[in-house]
Amino acid sequence: MSFNSFGHVLRISTFGESHGPAIGCVIDGCPPGLEITAEEIRAEVLRRASGKSRHTSQRREKEDVQILSGVFENRTTGTPIALLIENTDARSKDYDEIKRQFRPGHADYTYWKKYGIRDYRGGGRSSARETTMRVAAGALARKWLQQKFSIEIKGWLAQLGPIRTDEIMEWDTIDDNPFFCPDPGKVAELETYMDSLRKSGDSTGARVNVVARNVPAGLGAPVYGKLDAELAAAMMSINAAKGVEIGAGFESVAQMGTEHRDEMTPAGFLSNHAGGILGGISSGQDILVSTAFKPTSSLRIPCRGLDIDGNEVEIVTKGRHDPCVGIRATPIVEAMMALVIMDHVLLHRAQNS
Ligand SMILES: Cc1cc2nc3c(=O)[nH]c(=O)nc-3n(C[C@H](O)[C@H](O)[C@H](O)COP(=O)(O)O)c2cc1C
């Protein structure tokens, strides 16, 4: 009964806490022969890292990736790949006051109810620090998918608070700003909004979209292994995720059948409201997934909470926090997309080739 692993043929298990000595993962089932270096994985991990701009948490981790096993002479060997990253910039003192308190919006209360013990430092296991290892594992999956099938996975910030950010898509500029915003014309507005938010001490939510291109038709399985169900589960497992849409998603509610169904012609589909998946199986169209992230819960604005004895207490969160967690979520949703698709390529190969 372990829920620290996911995937079927390509199985990822992560371990570690926010303020423990290190975080890590074991990647089992990766085919042999993929060329990979610790530096390549680190480059991907650094895209998600905090401390790169004033708009994210100022925790600055070195993110030095150590490959402990499964890679020999820069090529995967087919044996379990163990990756480790030491935590080098944890400030556990910031969390002394919440030792006996449950911060609203956090996992403090539920972990306590479930386990009767919790590592309160930086949220312990419930911290998004864990997602670093998803991105590390995702670096291998992205490279493998690219090399074998030319599959490209690209994520972007679609909305931050009230600001819609993807009405103009300049794909090549997404990595050029600290928001993963595809519209360079919106970056100044985002900066102003985030500066005023930081001053006010409040936080905001965000929507992050991701597309996988060149995915062959036939991935996924009927009923319990539907590709859309697996992707939704993967995205919902990310910290602070509150909603997932595939293709037209909740907009489908207001659509007519004549509009939603994606008509087919010898030249291809005429639209993609399905988000590239029909009956749980990829159709060969782009796979489109959108994830909603809630506003950061840790705020310096006081709020009411409980301590472990059930007393009402005023809670003010210290420490270094992301005023909008969605800003750093783009590389994480990309990684989850890559890991799920690679897993399904391997599953498909096992059953059908
Ligand atoms: C990239 C990323 C960074 C995050 N950083 C923070 C943070 O600085 N402060 C905070 O309160 N929550 C942060 N979160 C969200 C919490 O980890 C999460 O809300 C909390 O563990 C409760 O889990 P839940 O929201 O999934 O229910 C972050 C989430 C992500 C994806």
C-alpha cells in the first residue's frame, strides 16, 4: 500500500522531504541505451527552480543532480535509475512556530489526522519540493519521446489571477520570461500585478496548459486505463492542483454536439475539442491538458487556524513562499505529461507489437 510511486511499465518512486537531507527518485523500466547526463537533467530541474526571479520563492537550491545507478558511460542500462538532489537551502527555523499549528490550506491538519506525526519543516513530504524529482524523471522521458517519436511537449502559463496570458502564442519565447508566458506583450502586466500582490501579502491562482505533439494514435486503453484518466490523475497529483481539463474540458458543457464533435476528412480532423483522446485512446491529434492551481496558502496576512489541542490560534506564515504557485508549475505539468505518455508507449509496445 504505497502511494509514492506511479506509472505501469515506466514506474517512478520519489522520496524525501522539503527540509530533509535530500530528495530523490527511482525510475524503473526505462529502456536501455538512452543517452543522458546529470547536467541535462539538472538543466530541466533548474527550469522549475525557485529563486530565479522576484516573483517566486527566494529559496535557492543548487539542484545538483547525482545519478547513483542505472546509467553507465552516459547511457541508461535498463536497470533502476536512482537520482538524488541534496537540499542545501532549507531554513527550518522559519517553521518553529507552526510546529503545533495547522496552517489553513495546507496538509498539516490532514497529515496529523492520518499519521499522528508530521515533519512540519517546510511542509515535509507535502511540500512541492517533491515535484523536483518528477521534473528530473521527466527529463529522461522527454528525451526518449523526442528521439523515438519526435514527440514534443510544451507547457505554458495560460492565466494568472485575472490576467489571460495565451491569446497570443509566441512559442519560442515561453522560456524567455519568469512566468512561462507565451505572449511577450503580457509580461510587463504580469510583473506589475505580481509586484502589487507581493506588497499586499496576498496570493493568486493560475492555469497552466500543456500540449503533446506528434503522439501516435493508439496510446491508452479502454475503460480503466483511459489516457485522459491517467493524465488527469497525474496532473491532480501535483501540489495545489484543483482542476484538470482535457481538450474543450468544461467548455463542452455549453457546446452543441455539432460544434464539439471533431469532424473527420481525408485531410484530417477539422477541430480538436476532444484534446487528442477518444475512448481513452490517443487519436494522433495534439493532446491538450489544462490544470488549475489554487492560490498559495502561506500568507503573512494573519488568519484563524487551530493548534494540535484544538484551540483557535492566529496563524501568520513565515518563510519563503511563492505568491503564485502556478508560475513554477509549467515544467512540472510537462514532466507529468511526458512520464504518462512514455509509460503508455511502453504499455502499447508490450501488448501490440
Ligand atoms: C511549484 C509549487 C510551489 C509551491 N510553493 C508553495 C509555497 O511556497 N507556499 C505554499 O503555501 N504552498 C506552495 N505550494 C502548494 C502546496 O505545496 C500545497 O498547497 C499544499 O501542500 C497542500 O496540498 P494541496 O494544495 O495539494 O491540497 C506549491 C505548489 C507548487 C506546485
